[in-house]
Amino acid sequence: MRLPRLSSRLPVKLAVVAASSLAVAGLGYAAWAWQARPAAVAAADPVVRPARVMEIAYRPESQVLVLAGTVVPRIESTLGFRVAGKIVRRAVDVGATVKAGDLIAELDPTDYRLAVDNARAAYAAAEADYMRAKADHDRYMQLRNSAAFMQQTLDTRKSAAATALGRMDQARSQLETAEHNLAYTGLHADADGVITGVQAEVGQVVAQGQAVAKLARTDELEILVGVPEHRLQAARAAHTASFELWSEPGHRHAARLRELSPSADPTTRTYPARFSVIDKPAFIGLGMTATLAFARPDAQPVAEVPLAAIFQHGTKPAVWVVDRKTGAVELRPVEVARWGSDTAAIRSGVTDGELIATAGVHKLEAGQKVKPLLQQAAAR
């Protein structure tokens, strides 16, 4: 009765032993595979990735400052009559182009013509008195050797002739003054220019020297710009300047700094600067908008690199330098002279002719090898 029970338990034990053996074999294979995988990865060659690079080129460059300005006259004078009177004619309007000697306005000349007539009559009377006194003096001089000659009478007639001569000279001066006042009833332009303002109308009685019109001379033009306070030193040290009219893009003309205000404008908080136009364009008008640019040479050469090439290492900028032979990259601190909108000017830290990475700098690691793709021969 016991033999059948032993034969029925034997297959169960064999199955348990076989399952345990298979589990141990599986665990051993998994451990072997886990240890072999890192070794296989370590044994594989590192991947050399392509990288965009550029060659460093130092150049003596100029720092350019561009400012918007306006074409203005160097001299803008206020014209007025040198005598008082009533305006009977105005020959110009705002915007009129005039030449030297052209009539601007005219006063009523009636009173001044009468003054000239009176002065001319007074001069004629004084001249007649002088001629009579001189004739009496000359006739009495002929009696010098006669008994009728008296020295006292000669002195009297000589004094009368001298007095008459003085009165004649005075009358002549008064006549000239009256003629000048008559001429001053016409207001004329003293130079070529443009009328920029009119302050009096026909029928108005104006005083001597009262403003009648404004004349902007066109023989000397300037570019008026506002210089920010942090650019004052650059403006003073500017060696050359040029401007471009918005109405004539692409054509630059020479200019030179003539005046830099010592105080800032209270509204714009910029310092007004006037640049004289040296190379005058064929067509230029007052009030036109111009773009002024002036340059100052840097103290030492700089290399322009893209902003994407700058890697911020702590608090200092750096670049990844690529070895030409091995392709390995090295992080090197640099000194940036100035920052631009798209580029940075490097003053030192890298040498002329070295290659630097210009893209993906935040994904590089020290010693990593890359395949340089030279797209720019030199920075601009």
C-alpha cells in the first residue's frame, strides 16, 4: 500500500528542482549581461560631432555712434527796420527764397522824404553863407598892404568864414543822415537765404529795430544732434564725421564738429552738438532729417565674434577654443571690449588665427572632440 504513494511524489520534486535550476541560470546570465554592457560601451570609440567654428581675426576697428539730427542754418538772423514807421508793403512770405539785396518790406517814406528836402535846403543855405564869408575874407586879404587894412577885421572875417564852413559840414552830415533814413524805409536781405518767419504785416506801425522777419542763411549749413551724456567723450574725440539724408539714402557726406554745448537740454537731457556741413549735397533743405555717424579709433585691435560664441563661465565671459589638429575643445576666458546687438568685440584671451565654436557652446565639455565646420574666414 505505501509504494504507490512514493511513486506519485517523485515527479513533483523533480519539477521543483528543475525550476530552481532555471531561475539560478537566468539570474547568472542577467548579471553577466549587466557587467558586459558598460564594458562594451567603454570599448566603443567616442562620437565626434560636427561644430560650427570661426577663425579669430583682430582688426583695428572704429567705434561708430549714429545719431539722428536735423539740418539747420549756422546763422539765422532777425530782420528789422533801422527806423520807425508804418509798413506799406511786404514782399515775401514764409518759405520764400531770397538773395542778398532783395526787398523784404517797405515803410511809408513820406516823412523821410520831407526830412531829406529840409536837410538839403539847410545845406544849400549853409553853403551860401560859407561862400559869402569866404569871399569877404578873400577880398579883405587883398587890402593887406593898404592903409585901410586892420588885423582885427581880418581875424573877424576869417572866423566868420571858418564858422560858415563848419555849419556847411554839419548841414552836409544832416543831409546824409536824412538820405540814409530814407533808404532805411526799405528792408533788404543782407545775404542769400530762406525766410523762416514773419512777425509784421502791412499797416502795422513798427518801432526801430522791431522784428519783422527771420532769415536763415543757406551759405553755411549744419547738422544739429543731441549727444547722450555717456557719449560726450566720444563726440569730443571724434576725428571724422559723416551724415546721410533720409531723402537721399546711401549717399554719405563729410561733416566736422563745430560746437558742443556745455549744458544739457532741459527737455531731452542731451547735449546739443552742431556739425558743419563740409561736403554739401546737391539738394539739401532746412529742416531735413539726417543720420550722423562719427567714429573714434579703438586703443587696440579687437575681434568681432557672434554673441552665440560667448559662454558665461561664472561671472566672466569665455569661448570654446577648438584645436586644429585634434579637434578637442578648451574653455578659455576672454576680455570683451564692448557688446553689440549681435556681436561682441574681444580684446584679449584668444590669439589671432585660432578657431572658436560659434554654436551650441552650452552643450560642449572640456576635452570633447568636434569636427570643425569653418563657415566664416574672419569676423567682421
